[in-house]
Amino acid sequence: MTVLTTARPAPPSTAHIALARVGVELRLFARERQQVVFSFAYPVVMMVVFGSVLGGDVLPGGVPFPQYFLAGIAATGIMLTSFQAVGTAIADEREAGQLERLQLLGTPPAAYFAGKAGQVLVTTAAQLALLLPVARYGYDVPLPVDLGHWLTFLWVAALGALAGTVLGIAVSALPGSASSLTTSISAFAIVLQFFSGVFFAFPELPGWMQQVAAVFPLKWLTQGMRSAFLPEQAGAFEIAGGWEHGRTALVLVAWVIIGVMVCVRTFRWRRADG
Amino acid sequence: MTTTEAAPLPTTTGGLTPAVEVRGLRKSYGGKAVLDGLDLEVRRGECFALLGPNGAGKTTTIEVLEGVRRRDAGEVAVLGEDPATAGRAWRARIGVVSQGEGAGQALSVRETLDHFARYTSTPRPTAELLAAVGLEEKADTRVGRLSGGQRRRLAVALGVQGRPELVFLDEPTTGMDPVARRQFWQLVRDLRAGGTTVLLTTHYLDEAAELADRVGVIAGGRLVEVAPPAELGAALRREATVRWREDGGWRAVPTETPAAVLRDLLAASPHGEVPGLTVTRPDLEDVYLQLVGTPGGEPR
């Protein structure tokens, strides 16, 4: 091939295009007012609603409800900015023909995925930066107590966001129009939230629900968040009797790695291929 | 292949192989053959128009050549490589003016061009592109607020941004008003002048006649004729029709020797006029309609 292309420098690297993608994704996100408001307000509104209604309840282990719930709402917020936002956006971009242009330019799929992941990490950080002060100052929820707990919070949030991104890319390969896909994604996310113990104490859910939830990242993301926000002794009330950090990391990393491999194979730039 | 004598060489690379070489291309959808053994050759530096009615297989052909659609059978070489397996270095050498929008409706024209400049190692400067497609005044307008014609112009700018050797234009002027069409034609001529090979599809005869060095008429999934626009359907054009009124009805005689028919006709009526007498030759449109097999029909 070099014989034919001597007059032309090699195309820009995947990393170079990925950086350009992160920039343009963030710019587009910021200009989509509805999406910005929804992504940032949803967790805060949930915190306010549930905190106000159930603020006096105490869960097993003596944990006040708002404290338990902050872990769940942080996790569900991450799922919103990663899984839901990415799945929906890709379906829309495909329908508008934007992905077709990327394909014709020879964009490596990995660069496109990386652009999504970068945008998700930034918007997730902004969302959490807004949610935590509301919980702290509105509902007296203690923030992670020391550096170790903050680090736990960070790696769980980052891995959760990446796993959600990968899952979002994966579902965007399903057939159907952008609007039908958006509906399916929302429905799946709502069900998964209930199964994963976002709204209830996870150990109180039926066993089969717990088992289904354990397959998906949200349950592990929520549990990891609890380990960052709840007091150490509350870990005894988890199903496994502890926080299971090792397993949490394993499941989330597995989702990212296997997910990327699946996405590279199933990803479609166009609506249908003949 | 020994057909590149007259073609100007592209500026970036030389090469004596044709820009596009297709042999026996086949593609069916759900058992229905859209391309049924299509042969095609586009020379370096020429503008080739693929002309045909909707559904004739123009877009499918272009998509196979762009490497975004699989073929069922046939040999295809675009700039010397098989599009089905060619890599990014090959893709950098072709440009596509597609129907899809840019990077997003919320980006301005300038932002869109600046963004996509980062995907190529040989971008034309954004200011130059804006001037070339006449979008300077719209540079800071968001893509979502452009008119249809302005979007097409942005698509053209994106298609040629990486200085391609070969540009695909799939029905580029559909939906454009006459002024925009003429501006667009000038753009294509400018590209040609720079040595770029252009392959365009169209169902407008005047567009093919205006722009193309050679026209390939596609019908039923095959190329039925390839010729410079003025010579298209030479055999059909030789045939004239002599028409006149006789016994209250029209008589029409198709003939390659109209003078002989006229002599006989005049000899048979020595005293008077021949009512309604005309001799006509088919124009480009008649020829085209005959070639694509819809005699008397309107091109759709």
C-alpha cells in the first residue's frame, strides 16, 4: 500500500481523532439544553423528592435513608449520563447520517467509542459535583470519610461510567428506529434500577431479582457507591457480608473489556447493511 | 487497460490504472437483482456520469465503490484497491459527497469544517473551502439553520476537504434551485481543473451533458451504453421519423434514409402539399428514454 500512497502522509492516529471526538462531543452536549438539564437535574430532583418523603426512615444497620439512597442515586445518575445518553445519542446520530460521514472518512470505531467515553467521564463528573453538595447540605448525608473512601468513590464512578458507555454502544446496535430504541433503553434502565437496589435496600429484594441484577453493572456500581458513602459496619448487611471490592472491580472491568470486543464487531455506522 | 491517453494525471499520485474498474458486478436484495453484471471503467482525471432512472442501481454501484456496501459477485478496483478490504490510507484518497449532515446540527459551518479537518493529514484550509463552496457568509451559522442547498454545499466542502484523488457525487443537485445547481456545476469544473477524478450519479440529462466527459447509462442493473454526451445513442440518433397526415390519420415512418422516404412521398402526391409533414430526429432525452427502456415515459 505504501507504493500507492507515497505522496500522502499517513492518516491521523486513532488517539488524535479520539481527542477531536471528545472535544466535539462535549461541545454538542453543552449545546443540547434539554439533555444538559435532564442529566444534571434528574439525580438532584430524585434526591430532593426521596430525601423529603423518606428522610426519617432508617435502614438495617442504622443507616438513615438519605445516606443509603445517595449511593443509589449517584449510581443511577452515572447510568443516565453513560448508558442512556450514549445509547440514545448513537441511535440519533446514525439516523441523521452523521455516522455515515464518519465511516466514509475511515474513522476507527475505537476513536468514536473513546470520544463517547471521554464525554461521559466529563459529564458524569459534573453531575456528581452537583449532586454531592445537595445531599451534604440539604440532607446531612456525610461525604466519604477519608481519602480511601474518596478513592473508592472515584474508581467505582469511573469504571461504572465506562461500563455504562460500553453497554450503551452495545444496545445501539439493536435493530429499530432511533425513537423505538430510546424507548427500549429507558424501559430497560428503569427496570434495572429497581432490580439493582437503587430505590430499595438491595438485601430486601427477592433472590431472583438479585441474581438478575448481579449480571449487570448497575448493581455493582450501586454497591460500590454504598461502600464509599456508608459507615464501614454497614457492609455486614450486604448479601455477601462485605463490600466485595474485588468482585465489583472484576465485574465492571469485565463489562468494559468484553463489551468493547463485542461492540467492535457489532457496531453499525448505518441503519441497515445489505 | 490502455484507455488513459487523454486523461490528465492527478496531482497527488500518478498511475496508469483506471481510477475505477468494475467487471461483472452483481448485487441483489431479497432475491431481486439490482446490479446484474455491471461493467464500468472510469479514467483518471475524467468526469464520468452514471445516468439512469431511480432504482436502476446507481446508488448501490456508488456504495460498493465507496466500500460501504458488500457485493455478491464481480471484480472491483478503485484507485487500484478492492474497496471491500482497503484500509484508511485508501479511504484518505477518496472523497464522498454524502446526503448525511455534518457532525451535529448545533455546530456552526466553520466548527464542522475545523472538526473534520482533524480526520485527515492533508486538509484544505477551512477559509479556502468556505470560499470554494460560497458559504463564507454562513460560516458562523449553525448547521441546523442552513437551507437544503446550503447543506449540500457543506457536504461538498466536506467531500473534498482531504484533497481526494477521486470524488463520488451521488445525485448532488437533487433538490437544488437552478442558481445553486449552476454554482455547483462550477464547483465540479474547478475540481476537474485540479486534476480530480469525478464520478457522479444523476437522473438529470442536462447535468450529465453539462459536466461529464463520458456518460454511462444504467438500466436493469447494467451499463447499456457508454459515450461522450454528444455521441450518446449514436445508432438511435441516425434514425429519423418522417410524419404526415393521410386519410384523416397520422402516418409515421422511422428511417435511416429520410430523404429517400421524402422523395417517394412527394412523387406519390405530385399536385399538392403533404399535410402536416415533419422530419424529426431524436434528441438526447428521446435517446435516453429508449436506452433505459421506458419509451414515451417521463424520466422519474
